[in-house]
Amino acid sequence: MPKIYDNIENFLVQGLKDTLDVSYRSDFCVGYFNLRGWKEVAAKIDLWEGGENNACRLLVGMQKAPTELVREYFTHAEEQVVDNAYALKIRKELAREFKDQLTIGTPTENDENALRKLSKQIKQKKVIVKLFLKHNLHAKLYLCFHGKKFVNC
């Protein structure tokens, strides 16, 4: 049964942790990936074997800043074709945004450990990251799988 988390009465992090406890894989779809936030679920994902059927598949989309959306609206920009050069440009922009995330505030030892854990999990195929470039994506969907059924956390 789907559950909506408003972070007022129902907190996503706790619901996600509880659901990951009984899951063997998950699919996350997000428009923005907070690198420091990974520490909230890293320990749960670390218990999984890894590989396509025992991992967290993470689809990260692209969001545009409000000023960029307005600029496109008023210039009637045609849809950008996603060729290799454009995809490379977007990947570089996303890497820069991730770098910028890490320079805001003073990173803690826990933040650094979580990033190291994420890197290790990617290498172990416990986390499989894909970047969605074709259209803007501002999604927040967390599917967790338990047994032969799926649990929407």
C-alpha cells in the first residue's frame, strides 16, 4: 500500500529505514540527490549482496533552476536533442553540482564516512546509479522489494 510522507507526522527517513530492514532491493527515483543524506540509509543498503537483484538502483534526474525555466518559456526554446556531447556536458554540470554540495558548510566526519561508503557501495554494485537526461525529472519515488511483492515506502 502506498504511503505518503509529509515529514510532519510521517517521516520519510524513518519509514525508509524500517522498510529497507525487510527488503532485499530498492529502486529510488529522485530529481535531486543529496550526497550527505546518503548516510541515512547507507548501513541498510550495505547489508545487501549487491548485483542487479540485491541492490539499490538510483535514478537521478535533472532539475532546472526557476530562472532557467522562465528563460526557456519566454524564448520558446525547442526541445534539446540529447546527443553524446550534450550528455557529457550535463554529466559535467551534475558533477560540479555534487562538488558544490560538498563545499556548503563544514563537512563532518560522518559526512565523509557516508561518501566513502557510497563510493564503496557503487564499486560493490550495491548501489547502481543512472542519470536521466532526456527530460526534467523532479521525482521522489522509493520502491522497496520484499519477497515476491514490492513495498512502496
